[in-house]
Amino acid sequence: MGVRAELHTTGNGVEQVYSLDVPRFSVGRTKENSLKVPDASISRNHAEVIRLGDDFLLRDLGSTNGSYVNGTRISEQLLHDGDVVSFGPHGQEFRFTRLDKEGLRTDSGVWRPPETGGLIESLSGRLNSTTGDVREEASLRCVLAEAYLSKGNFKEALRLLARYADPTALLSLPLSYRASVLLWLGRAQVEGKQRQIAVETLERSLNLANKESDENAAAEAHASLGHAKMGLRDLLAARDHLNRSMLTARRGGNARLGSEVHLWLGKVDWKDGDFDGALYNWTRAARRCSSSRPAGTSGASGRSSTTRPATTTGASVPRSTWPRRTRSARPLSR
């Protein structure tokens, strides 16, 4: 690879340099992260930088206090040479630097918007020009699948991840990458109404996350299993998975996952006839979503979308998953 990148920061008058030389560079409060920031305002699993060819994508992992690029809170954004990155509104600043093979600073020269549509357009062509690193390709396919799912296009997400139905392709990945691929494949299957298959896929993802002792990945898998089980009308199992996910989300400071789980718990309550519980959970989801969403974010139509809980990536939950009121349902005020 001709391009490499670093994060530079200064603490106590001493400059520190962190090389982004892995496909996923994680940032958080715990020692398992590539960059450990021992600050109470930082979530356990706060953010990550994903390498995509010669580009580097910063993604917030649903942290409570957010991730910032040049002072603006973001959900995900491609980084450019000279960008100032911080975790939390008043967190330590890191300057992102791109270097060519001679060690000279460089940039791609193309401005890439942070919106989902821009990501799809700018990253789709890279599938044919990956470096041969199976981890990098898996990350790229997961990012694109997530973007397509946020737009309601589960068919394209399934197409992107179909190759990992081949055990050989899946086994070529490290455990953590297998867990991530199976998570997004399972989510695409849920959106495609392939719920029973999705449960099997997501259970495999959960098992791999537990083997890696990755609490955040396990929480994501539990949340998706709760969604799938709810579609199969196994409300007891759905509630159990969602509550497990909620506990980890609270412990890790994952505000967006907490918002998503409250949304699904509200739907479970609704289906179970507990309308007060549904109202409580949906209110909590809306509040969490509003507090964790980057300022100025809006839907495709330009209207504010803070009243619709977000997914763990900050994208709106697909309309097909919104709760529908049935004729037999009583008003919430009764």
C-alpha cells in the first residue's frame, strides 16, 4: 500500500504518534482498544478508524459523548490530511496525517461527503481495487452493507455479503471479522424477512463475539437477535436478548445502541399488550436518539429526524420496522 496514516497528539509537552497500520484501529476507555484513552467521558468502545484502500473512515460506535472532526460531531466520515479529531466535545485533540511511501504528507485530492449516499458512491468502486487484505475487504463490504440497509435496500446488502456464505471465505477471516460479517449478514436477512436463517446467522456471530470477549459486538448481536425473535413472535426470547444488550450498552456508554434497544423493547411491549411500557420505551428511545445524534442531521427530505430513533450507526430505522397500530389496540392513555 502506497499510503499510510497516523494520529498525532501532544500531551505534557511530548508529541505522541499512533500509526493506523491495521484494518481497524479502535479507540475507547478499555485496554482492549488500539488507542486507550483513560477518561470517564470516553465510552468503552468509542470509535474506530477503518482502512479502505487509501482512505480512512472514522466511525463513532454509538458513544455517549460523540466523535468530532474539526469541531463537528459526526457519525462517520472519511478523513483527510490535517483533520483534527477528538472524542467527546472537550476531549484530547488528534491530528490526522496521511503519508505516501516516501513519508511525505498527501491527500486523496477528492472531497468525500459524510452522508450515506456519498459513502455508497465513493466506496462501491473500491471492491474491485482492494489490496488483497481479506480483513480490509470484509470491512468495506460491511460498511457498504450497513449503508444500503440504512436506505432500506436489503437485497444489495445481501448481495455484498453473499460470498461469506462460503465457509472458505469466512474462515479466512480473524474471529472478530467473522463476527462482524455475520452480524451484518444476519441483519440483512432480518430485513429480508428470512428470520429463521437470520437467527442462526446471528447466533454464530454472538458465539464468535463471546469467544473474543468483545462485549460491544456481543451486545450488537443480542440486539439483532431480539429483533429477529420478535419477528418470529417469540417475545420472551426477544425481551431476554434485548435486555442483555441494554445492560452492555449502558455499561459501555453506547447511547445509540441503547436507543435502538429501547425502540425494539417498546415494540415487544406493544405486541405483548403493555402499552404503558411501549410508551416508556419509545420515549426513552427518542430522548437517547436526540441527545446522541450529530447536530444538524436530517433525513433525505431535509426534515429533522430526531423523533425517529437511530440505529447504532446513526441512520434512521427503516420505515418497514416502525410499529404499526392494530385495530384491537387500546389508546396509550387508557
